[in-house]
Amino acid sequence: MAVERERFYECEVKRRRVRAGGGYERFWKVKLIADALIDEDKEFRCKDCGGALKLFRRKMENAPPPHMEHKLKIDSEYCRAGIAFLKATDGRQPRMSANPVR
């Protein structure tokens, strides 16, 4: 039996923009993972909980498209989009990551 895994196809990527008063500021932007790879973005986080994600690139012909999943199990257990949270039957409430990517 195959193990069901998380698959996020959208995440937040760290970008920078010009400030009105000059200089740059960093901000998080929601983006499709395929687009983030094309744009060569380097910093990612979950758009729902702010937790760290790990990237899975398409390497074989029948592999799923590029996607991400939570690095930490605790993030998956309490993120509203996490597979462990969605399968939980104990009435837990979603929360932000205890170790968010900043």
C-alpha cells in the first residue's frame, strides 16, 4: 500500500521590492512552485503556517510535478493544509509554525 504524502503546489517565496523612501524591503509572495523554480527563487515557506518546506523536483518521467511538503512533522500536524492535520480526529485547531521561516 502506498503511503499518502503531502503535496503543496503553491508556497510563499521571499522577494524584495524598492521602498518608496529608497532602498529595498523583503516580503513574502504566494507563488506556484513550478514558477518559483523557473524564477530560481531560493527561500520558501508554507503559505498557511509559515513553516519550512522541502522541495521535490520532477526527476523521472512518471513522477509528480514539482511539489513541496513540510520539513517538520509538527508543522504538518497543526497546519490547516497539512496532511496529518486533515487526517486528525482529535479536534485539534490549526496554528502557525513554532519555527516559522522569517
